[in-house]
Amino acid sequence: MNVLQFFATHVDEILNATREHLALVVISMAIAVAIGVPLGMALVSRPRSRSAALTVANIFQTIPSLALFGLLIPLPLIGGIGMRTAVVALVLYALLPILRNTCVGLSNIDPAILEAAEAMGMTEPQILFRVRLPLATSVILAGIRTATVITIGVATIAAAIGAGGLGTFIFRGVAMVSDAVILAGAIPAALLALLADFLLGLLERRLRVI
Amino acid sequence: MTDIIIEFNDVEYQVSATPARPILSGVSLQIHQGETIALLGRSGSGKTTMLKLINRLRCLTSGKLLVEGQDVRDWDRIRLRRRIGYVIQEVGLFPHLTVQENVSLVPALENWSPARINQRFAEVMHLVGIDPAEYAARYPRELSGGQKQRVGVARALAADPAILLMDEPFGALDPVTRAELQQEFLALARRVSKTIVLVTHDVREALLLGTRVVLLDAGRIVAESTPLEFRQLQQPIARQFIAASELVAGAAQ
């Protein structure tokens, strides 16, 4: 069976898996952003805690994704089979690029600008929200963009622990030794990644200040 | 003599890592209302540090420093800084804000009414010779070096502070623009009647702009004089500055 035929006969199934995949990515990214950005902001004037947090995020990133999914299964509350475990793993993966870019963006500000802000009598929170954050926006977005593309790819592996998504076809295709079935999962996943990269890239350029 | 607005009394500043050689020591100086003090010295003489002690970007380690009669350590840092204008060589305009937003920042933080903020914006822009209507909506990246520095001065004057601190404000400009801004500075200083403390390593700038020149060397004040008497100073560092300025003048002829 060739690829086109498989697509034609399994349209509903593929669309459904794409929806599941998107849900996994969107939920994981929302949580990762909600943790990563505020955490980066909180660490702005705490260099030692910052490098500790970055090290921890780095360690998560080094664990092979399939192993991370497997390791999470036996854990209470966050573990088990299914979507919840997958989301936890994807959040851990997405955290590093978001946290790292937030930290870098917020701290790589021209010292003259920070000195002027301080000398003008801006308080620490005012400097954070009115100077650092707007100037770091495009760098933070670049981190979110990288994380999104990674998450779309890694989310295919979530099928291994029963979380559904486009990975379902890939695993099935591998088992059946069928390129058509593998591609039915791989092509939509690749298109999703390209589309997300393109759209977030547009947004990033829109919000660039300098 | 007029009122003393800033008073250094045996002030010392040192970084804990190098207690052997303080950055400033034994500094005593009275600055009167309406004066323009030129702090002159070589790089590392402590002149910028002296400036930063006044608005507490640095905190003195011993001695006493009074601003408007009150010890800087008793001032609320934020309140103190909003009463003091600050201009630096790199200007430090906020790149994500327009010229108007940059200039009006402190008045906005101080909750002035929008009408008063707009009126003050137009006033200070006229003072520094930039058309407020034409430049209000521009971003700093759309300005030349000279214009940036003018906007920087306007921003420092916006909340009408009694004291203006300037750290080599004209140092990064080309010679022609620098001379232009120095002349305008003189006219401006006369009009606004502020107390100005200006840091420079350029002896001609110090003599041109200062009503009093304070010479620093290795963290100590070595001489104080009027610009007219400066050339009679006998201290070695003063002679070096005079010789250097004459060398430049001689080469020009």
C-alpha cells in the first residue's frame, strides 16, 4: 500500500491523531511557559540559584526521551500510562530552552540602560517589568519557539506510553514494517513543526525591539 | 554664600576585596546651590564613584555625605534618585520606548497628570534644542549621537530636579558636536539654575563648563580652584593636566 492510498483511507484517524498530538503539545507548552518564564524572572537577581536551576533543566534534557517516559510510569501521581505522564515528560523537556532564554534575555541588557533605570529611581520590580522584560521578549520567544519544535517531535514518542498522538502511526508502522504507516505519522508531525516554527518566527520578529 | 546643597565630609569608599587601597578617601567638599562643579581626574581617580555616592548608586563606607541637609543613608533611595537628574556618556535611553516615553518616565512614575507631563516634555525638549512635536514618537535608534545625548539631558531634567549629575556627558560625541553641546550646556546651565556636578577627564571641558574645578587623584581631592586660577596650581597632577592641554593647543598651532 502506498502512502497516498493510506492517507486517503485513514483521513479521519490521521486528523484525530493530529488533534491529540496538538493537544499534547499545547498543554505541555502552556505549562512549561507558565513555569519557565516566571521562574527565569524570579532568578534574575539570584545568579547562584539561576545556575542551579539551569543545571537541573539541563539534566532533564540529557535523559533520552524514551527512557524519561519509561522512568515516569512507576511514579505516584504524575506517573502511569497515558496523557498525564506524557505531559509531565514534555514539560520537563521544554523547560530548558524556555528557562535558559528567559534568563539570558533578562540578564543580557546593556549595563548603561540598567544604570540609567536605577539612577532614575525605578524600583527593582519596575526595572524588571518595564525594562528587562520588554527588552527580553524576542529572546524569550525564541526559546519558546525552539521548545515548541522539540516538543512536537518528542511528543511522537508519547505514543509508547499510550498517550496517543501521531506517534501511534509511527510505532505501528515500525511494527508492521510499513513505510506508508510510518509516514502517516511522520509527515503531519513534520508539517506541524514547520508551521509552528514559521508562525512563532513571525511573532518573534514582530516583537523584536532593537 | 548661597546654601550648601551637597556636603562631603571625610568620605571614604572602598570595595571590601581591596581594603589596602580605598577608591576614595578623606574626601571633603561643599557644593553650593547653583554651582557647576567639574570633577576632574584621570581614569580611576574616583571621580565617577564620587558622583555615584551622591545618588547612592554606591554607598559610602565611612564619613558623612549630606544631600539637601540629610544624610544619604537616611534618604529613601528611590525618593533621592527621583530628585536628582543623571546623565551618562552612554546615555542609556530605553530602546523600546519613544523619545517622549523616555523623557516622561520619571514624571510618569511620580504620577503627574498627563497634561502636566506633556507640557513638561515640550518644555525640556525646547531647553535642549529638539523639536518636541517632530521627535516625540521617534525611537532612540532613529536619533544621531548628539540628539541622543540631548534627549538624555532632557530626560534628566524632566522631573525638575535641583541637582544634575553628569558623567562625561559629551565624551562619546565627535569634536564638532561636542563643542556645540558644550556651548549649549553653558546657556542651559545659566537658564535652569541647577546645581550641576560634572565628571570629566578633559581639562578644557572642566575649565569651560565648571564654575569651580575639583581635581582628584588616586581617590583624594588634591586641589580646588576657579577655572581662572587653575593654571596657577602647583600640584604635580595639576601641572600634568595643564601641560597636556597646552600640548594639544601647541600641536594645533
